[in-house]
Amino acid sequence: MSYDVSTNLIKTFPYLFCNKNEINFLIDVGFNILTITEPSLGVWTNADDIKPEDIIGKNLYDEFFLQYNVYKEDLDLISHKLSGKDSFQYIGINFRRKERYRVLVFEYNKLVDGTLIHARGYVPKQPLNWYYLQSLQITRTAPAETDDPALNLNIADANGLIAREQEVLFLMFHFHSYEEIACVINLFYEQKTTANAIGKLVRRSLYEKLNVVNLPSLKQKAYTLKYHLNVPKSLFPEILIEIPD
């Protein structure tokens, strides 16, 4: 696939590539990349020197993409889902992406009698509507990186918060109640954390460490420190969550 042919494909489907703030690329059914926009490459860490012409013609199964945590299991799942329908949508969490893009919604749609696939990725609006997370299918979690300090639950961050405290702060922006926060933590840790335990952690630990006196001021401080965007690796290692039709 030449760069000229790729440019012609963008001209053929201009409506697919009009939003420069989104990830957009075309692949064939074998997952060969036919065209990709430059903003699509800007989501990755350590990829500032890569241009679309460096990517066009590569296959998503190539080892090249492993450095960006693009896993064979995920591609197999997408391929399987698209074999039975025309579109597939999921939430993807990937820590090789820049902080703003760690959580993305991806949509894969068949074009031209199924011979082409358009992939679109975008940052979801905050907060995420994860209130029914238990009903979503968690399809894959990447193997834990045992040497990653973020997976040590007792190591504090720059603000003195350990993993569970960071998790609760993040979840407070995406759920309405301590009951829902406890439910999500129990889902991933297979524990029986209670809403009361979450409330005590907030009042006795987070208030003191972030030097606040009530919940509104805690949320404001956490927002200023960007905990609402700081997806905890201890809670969501690397995950792909299917969005049901």
C-alpha cells in the first residue's frame, strides 16, 4: 500500500476523517493498515517521530505494535466480533498512551461490502457512564508487569496517596455513591469492601492527606490534581471492555 493510494482513500471517504481530534484509520479484513491520520499517532508516548507513511502497509499483528500494547488477543476479539456483525464498540484502557488518551472509546465499522474497516477512537466525555460496569463484558486484562511500581499497592504517589486512595478518588468522579465505588472495587479485587469502609477512607485519610474538610473541597482538590483523569493501573491494569449493542 503506497502513501499515494492511502491519500486517495482519505479523499474517497472524507466524511470519516473530518474530525482532527479523533483517531481514524482504515484497515482491510486482514488488519493491514491502509491509511491513518497523523493525529492518530499523537496519542502514543514515544511516537512523536512516527509519520503516517511509516505505519501504512504494516499489519496490526506485527511485533512493531506490541511496544504500544496492541495485543493479538484484542485483535482476535475484534475480528471475531466483526465476523458476525457490521460494527463493534469497546472502551480501551492502555497505559502506553499519553495520559489524556489512556481511556478511549473505539468503534470499528465495516465499509464497502465488508472489505474495508474504519476504526475511530475518541476520548469519552467525563464522567464515564460506568454505572452498569458489571453488565459489560471484560474481555481481556493484560499480564501484570511485576516490576511496575504502580502495581505495588503500598507505594505512595507524590501526594502521599497509596493505591486504594487513588482508586477511590478516581472512581468518585465516575460514580454517584460509595455503594457504587465499593461495588466496582469488589468486582476487580473479588473482595467485600463496604460503602462504610469507603466513607471512612474518604473522611479519615483523604481529607487529611489533601488538607480538606468536606467532600466538595476534596473533589475540587482532586480535580485540580487531575485524579479524575489518572486511571489507576492497580484497578484497571490493561483492559478492553465491550460496549453492548
